[in-house]
Amino acid sequence: MRFAEKLAAAWAANDSLVCVGLDPDPQRLPAHLSRDAAGILAFNRAIIDATHDLVCAYKPQIAYFAACGAEEALRESIAYIRCNYPAIPVILDAKRGDIGSTAEQYAVEAFDRYAADAVTINPYMGHDSAEPFLRRADKGVVVLCRTSNPGAADFQDLDVDGRPLYEIVAENVARKWNANNNCMLVLGATWPEQVARVRALVGDLPFLVPGVGAQGGDVEKLVRAGRTADGAGLVINSSRAILYASSGEDFAEAARNETRKLRDLINAYR
């Protein structure tokens, strides 16, 4: 099954647009878990078991694993999802972007080493840096467009012939990069007006949307701005608000409750 088909099936099966970001900070793990790769893996498995029927995707952030030498925990976390909940797509948040020969290796890393269904990339270096990912027709390529951080405007809003740069990125991805129907765009929940503008430009192209929960994005404004005609089109990520809903031994139950609350809130506006 290609990534776009797998994502659409997960939207429907779980009636959910929620993506849980797997960003395991060893210093924030519950006290009964070890602060090493084994503790990270145990934490991730518990979160996944508790939320798998409430989500449309998981998004592990590679930096949280690489910083503490826990890459094997990342690989095993993805393998756990693929073995136990194979219908849920995994988006590896790596934000890769480099020249062709290096990009080839990053594509191998994401899709072969870690067996992710999709990966985030940076479009700054242009089409040839994205092509090694794009040619993997069964895999998703999630392109940064208008991100959720305060500094996004420094470059993404720069005027290009009377239009902001992020609109040019969105149109290029939708019209030139998406020949295999495997592209998505990253658009921050903190900027619903920009989300609406991009939706009008690119039709039903899916959006990965960080910025709800700890970053304060408005769910109602986001969903109304970004949903497609069938009430889908969005993969709305929450990480810290779900992962660290409790610091005790009930952390997985608390994560489930937060995930359900977010799913139901999103669905109220679909």
C-alpha cells in the first residue's frame, strides 16, 4: 500500500486526524523508567499501545533518539508499530535536505534503515535534493512550507514577485514534485490564515500540522482553515501535551485520555 492510501485508510478507520509525536526526552520520562535506550523504548511502546486506535499516524523525531545514542530504540519503536499496528503510518521527522548523493543516503536511512512510511525534508536546496525521496513512489515526502516557530517569517514570508515564498514552495510541491502522489506539506497550526491560503492553492494535498498542544495552536481555526471537502487532509501533531500528560506510572493512560480529547475536539470542527 502506498503512503497516501495508508494515510487515508487510517483517517477513516480511527476517525482521527491526530498524530502523536514520539519525542522521548530522557529527563522527562516517568521515574520508574530508566533514562537510557531501554527506558525510551519501553516508554514509546506504552504510548503506542495506549493510543493506536485514536491516531492516524505517529511521528518520531530523530533528534530525540540521536542525541542520546538511542537510534536502535528508534528503529525498534518503528518496528513495533509496523509489527503490532501495521495500518498506522510512521512519519520520520528528520527534516533532511542536501545535495543528491547525500540525499540518496538520507533516503536509505529513513526508508530502509528505519523503515518509515514517510520522512520530512527541507526544500531549500531545490528539486534535486528532494528527488531521491520523491522517486520512492510508495513512500511519503513531507516538505517544510510554513512552519510553526516564531522565526518562520524570517525567510518563509519573503516577497517573491509580490507573493510570500511559502506559497511558491507550496505550488512547486503540488504541481512539479508530486508526480507520484506522495507529497505532503508542513504547515504550522499557529498560522491558520496561511494554512487557508495554501489549501486554496494546492487542493487536497495533505498537510502535516505541528503546533497544537504545547505550542498553543487554535484547533477550531486550524481545522476550518485546512480541512478538505471530505473533512480530512490534515495530520495534526501533538507531542509534549500527550507524552507528558502524567509523570507517574499512569503516563500511558493519561496519554490516551489526552489523545482522545484532542481527537474529539478536532472532529467537532470537521
